[in-house]
Amino acid sequence: MGLIQIENMEFYSFHGHFREERIVGNKFLVNLTIEADMKAPASSDNLKDAVNYQHAYEIVKQQMEIKSYLLENIAGRILDALFSEMNGIQKATIKVSKLNPPMGGKIGSVSVTMSR
């Protein structure tokens, strides 16, 4: 068993509860951890035996382009897409962070983390 971690993927997206957030947009950071059996690719050195993390990134990117009101919805959609489009994932954890959220004070980020 092993972990693939894609960290600090940065996106400018148009997610949020407030109408202004969906018009102006904001920066988001996404971290993904995939748990998979890595025995075969460690031995074969062949991408066809591995969980392709380039494909995982493309899935995250596609989902970040779809407007959502809630971070929970984004995280859930990413997990759904990962498990439906990829093989070999035993467990995945996604963390979606909105930088400088409009909450009435100085806040670095707000995040949602979900696992499946």
C-alpha cells in the first residue's frame, strides 16, 4: 500500500454562496491523497500498472471549473469522479480550501476535507 499526494493545486474558480463570489471568483487550493496498492508499478516501472496522478489532476481541474455554492459539493463531486473514472484507488481524501473567504474578518482560508 502507498500514498500519492498531489498538494497545493491552485485554481481560480467561481464558487460560493454569495452571488458576488460566483461573479468575481476567488483562489482555491486543493490537496488530494490517494491510497493505492503500489506493488505492481514499483516492480514493473510501467504507468499502466499505476494510478495515473496526471489523470487525477485533470479530474480535479474539470470539477473545479463547475460552479458550486458549497465546498462540500466540490469535494463530493471530485471524489465521485475519481472513483468512477479511475481504477486502483482504495481510498481518497480531498481537501478544498477557499483563500480569503468573505466572512467579515481577516481569515487566511476555510477548508473542507472529505474521504471515501
